[in-house]
Amino acid sequence: MSTKHLITVADLDNYPDDDGNRYEVIEGELLVSRAPGIPHQLVLLNLQVALSKYLTKDPIGRIVPGPGAVFSLFDAVIPDLVFVTNERWTQIIADDRFVAAPDLVFEVVSPCRENRRRDVDLKRRLYGKYGVREYWIVDPEDRSVGIYQLEGTNLELAESFKDNDEIHSTVLPGLSLMTSAIFIL
């Protein structure tokens, strides 16, 4: 019987950082994905600009694009965008990384079934396990936003938005964002 080698956060230091790949580890399993394409990045930029405008009017916290988030020796990911309230900011950062759950995580789904599985299943379970309060899955392919909210240790779908739906968030009170505004390319 062979034993499977679990990849640790320390092992990630041995992987190249100039090969165009993103390396993450969830429950000791190495996940490799290509750097995001232009449509993904444009959707992410639209989202970041909209959230920055919201936070300029109501500075309740900070957004950070592409931060490293290390939750355990066997769990380290790179979310597309995170939001943390001002009250929690200093409590969850160490060594320039998030070491505890941000309040809200945004993932923009890249094309490919494996990317969808990673964001919708693996990362959603990981973020729920560590206490992310709200998780947005932004899907450029079907131009939708699914908002998942924490129930116990699970992130459950609370609401789905498409087209000209107005997105609201329990973590970002007063946010008013049209779904269609995120998908302008």
C-alpha cells in the first residue's frame, strides 16, 4: 500500500514563480492553474473598481486583489479578491499574508471544467471550513454572480444574480451593484 504525499505550504516554495502558473494547495493536494486570461482580469477589474467606489463612500474595510491566504500547513490559496473589515484587519494578517479567513472572498471563474470545480467545490468548502462569511462566485461565461453565505462551516448559496439584477451583500451593507456592470468587457 502506498501513501499519498501531502503537499505542504512549505513545499510551495520549491515551485517556480515565473512559469505562468499559479500554485495552490488544498488539504495537501497541489492545484495548478494558468495565469488568468484577459476576460477574467477585465471582470476582476470591473468588480474591484465598483467595490473601491463603494468603500470610498463607506470606508468599512479594505479590498485586496490576489493575496496569499494561508489557513494551515496544508491549505494555501490565492483568491482573486478579498474584503476585510477594518476591525479585523490587524487580527488576520501576518508575514504579509492572510492567516485567517477574510470576511468576503471573490473568485472569478476561468474557463475549463477543472477551474469551475476548484472554485465552486474545493475553494467553497475550504473557505467555509475556515469561516469566510460570504463568498462570491463570479462567472463570466454565463454572466452571473452566486453569493454563498456561511451556515455553520458550510458556504450555502443564498442568492444568484444575472443580467440587470442588483447585487446586495450582507457583508457590504448598502452596496448597490448591477450585475451587468461587472461583465463589461
